[in-house]
Amino acid sequence: MASSTSSPQQFELGLDTFGDITLDATGAPKPAAHVIRDVVEQAVLADKLGLDYFGVGEHHRDDYAISSPDMVLSAIAGQTQRIRLGSAVTVLSSDDPIRVFQRFSTLDAVSSGRAEVTLGRGSFTESFPLFGFDLANYEELFEEKLELFSELRKEGPVSWSGNTRPDMHSQMVYPHTESGSLKTWVAVGGSPQSVVRAAHYGLPLMLAIIGGEPAQFTPFAELYHRALKEFGQPEQPIGVHSPGHIAATDQQAMDELWPHYAAAHGRIGRDRGWPPMTRADFDATAGPTGALMVGSPETVARKIITVATALGLSRFDLKYSHGTLPHEAMMKSIELYATEVAPLVRENLHKG
């Protein structure tokens, strides 16, 4: 069994958003610019209420407002004091590792050392044709670019060769971070190979658990710890990113979230051949053992504690934005997460 998280000081509670296009008071979609300003406001609230992390995802579709997370995070950095800021995720496969490092080391500077980056292959593929990458090279692109990024993190002269970008010969990349290391997570959706890859580079693991039962991911945590030992790497934190919504009662939270969650699922599902989601499907995913963290503060706290204990987590990130769910409902969810869920989780894990 995976080891349990050690102390409340080390356990972090964060938020993730993809900047989903929401609805205004009349039921019309908000302009992307308005949504981006709403995301900044959500992050400022999270900082004010003492949450640990705020992550912004990258997409290149009309149902998401944010294609440049680091730009939004820089705006947030100027209005916040302590919350750590990062991506959720950066699609490294269709980006340039050097530019990713430079953007996030710059974010680290303007935020006084609060930047992180979460690297992934991306479950959406729009960025590949947009930036001229062949999906046939999906695996090779990520493997090579992660290898290069791991070298860039050392902040010394870089020599590297591969097939996906020009070689480097003892070249320096600037700016360096003040701390000498940019915290870098690898996001994994459900591939053992990806878990082992993160361990190979000695990078923290972020498990995206967006469906099914979180308990099914326990073998991934165990595999990660074994692989770290086999590669001679030090222990690294494991985090989980899961969707959820919080309201005063379980029923209110589920009723508020259901139509927006179902619509978003249907829109993405039409592209991927998924069957339409039923309310029974939703209720099952929101149940005691499901991945959807929806309900009252007590219900959500209990589910987070269960997952954190089973997987030995150091951080849990609530993906609080869901399709057209209104800004006001998200702000209330953030407030309850920070003021009621977080204390319950930390107190319980400390007792454990």
C-alpha cells in the first residue's frame, strides 16, 4: 500500500481551472476576455483565503478562454502574495521546451519564487496541427522534450540531441531561477509508462483522476515509488487533480453542477465517441467512491481525505471550473473549499 501523507504542513490544497467559457446573467456565453478576468479574480480569492496553489490549463478551442497560461499567471502574480502559481497542464509536446522554461522562470521572478510548471502530453490535440506537429510523433515528441526540459532545469550549459528540434551544444538558457530549480510536475492520466517516465527524471507525479474510482490509482502510486528507488531517485511528492464543486449541501452542489458538467461532457464526447452522460452516471461518479468531488464541505473533505490517505498524496488540486458553470457559483465553491474543506482535511490528516 502507498505510504500516507506525513503532515498537514506538507499537505497542500490547490485549485485548477481551464478557463472554461461561462454564461452571464442572461444565459449568453461570456467573451473570452471577460472569462480571463474572472479567472484572475478567482485566483485572488484563493490567495486571500490561504489556499496553496492555483493552476491554469492550456487549450486551443472555442470553449476555453486560456491558450497562454503563463500570461494569465503573471497577471495573477501581480495581485497575489503567497499562493503558488503554475500550469494545469502545459502541453510540452507541441511547445518548445526552451521557451516553456523561459516563460516559467520569468513567472518565478515576477512572483518572487512562486512558480511551478506541470508538463503533460495533453488529452486535447488541437495544439498539434496548430503549431505544425504530427500526431504520429505523439510519444516521441513528449519523450524527447521532457528529456531536454530535465536538462534545462539544471540551469547549466545544455548539450542535447534528438529528432524533434535542433541540437544544443553547451548552450545556456536564461533567466535562471533564484532558487536554482523550477518545480516541475509530470501529469499522468492512466499510463504506467508515463508513471515510470516521471520517476526516471525524478519529477513529482500529478495524477489526473477525472473518472472511475480514485482507489484504482493506488497501483500507480506504488509503481511510482518502486520506480524512483530503481532509478536511484529521491522520494518525490504525488498530487491528484480531480473535478469537483462545493455548495452548502450535497443536493445543492449536485444540482448546480449537473447541467454544466453534462453539457461539457457531451460536447467533448461528441468528438471522442463517448455516449451521452445520464444523471445516473453523474450520481455514480459523485458517489462516495467516485472521482467527482461534489457535495457539501463535509462530503468533499471526506473524499479528499480518503484519496490522500490511499495514494500517499502531498497535494490535492480541485478542478473547480466546469463548462458553463457561472463565475458566482465557482467563487462560492472556492470560498467553501478554502474555509471549510481545507481545515477539515488538514486536521484529519494531522491526526492520522
